[in-house]
Amino acid sequence: MRRPATPLAAALLAAAILLPAALSDAADDGQRVLTGRYTSGYQDRPANLRAVFTPDGIGGWKVVFHFSHAGQRHQYRGEASGDLVTGSISGRAQNEAGSRTFTFRCEFDDKGRCEGRHFEIYRGREHETGKLTLR
């Protein structure tokens, strides 16, 4: 004759069944990471760039750019719109102090690379600051 499960055993069994499903839902928040290179008007050689896109509405993204410049690490935060697989992406981000604003635009090619340019806004206009490539 089979013994009835204790409340603790039943709780452990339920957790074993439900926990993996809960973890997989939490891990799939739609966040996308694109990596690549950028150039700056202040340097000729490309440097590494990592862009973390988090969904923010339909077709919208919060974005954080991680990179090093002049030996210092930076995280510029902003917003973007577009499809992260085909088409184009555009947006704007600010430096850590919020004192400088940059815009960017890139277009995906048939190899999955998004190539474009970035600009700094000052005196009310965009001034090109370099190139970027994300994948």
C-alpha cells in the first residue's frame, strides 16, 4: 500500500515542477545584446562596444552602451527604436553626467551587421563623432 505524501514532500514536488518554468520566463525578458566596434573622432583605431537593449514598448528600447575611451570605462544610457535584426536602429544616449547627448543610426546588412554613425548634439545640431558596427 502506498503512503500518502507529506505536506513537505508535496511542496517540494510542486517547487521542482514549477521553478524551472518560472526561471525560464524570468530569463526571457526580451533583452538583446549586440556587440561590435566604434571609432571616435578623437582616435583612428576601432574600440570595442557592447549595447544592451531592453524592450520599452512596441518597437522601443532602453539601451546602455558599454565601452572604454581614453583608458576609462563608460556606460551611456538612452533610448532607441527599430528592429534589432533587420532594417535600422536609431536613438540617443547621454554620458554618465547627463551633460552630453549623442545620437546614432545604423542599418543592418544581409550579414546581420548594423553599420552606421554616431553624432554629438551641441549648439542644437548633430556633429558626427564616428562610426559604429553592431552585430
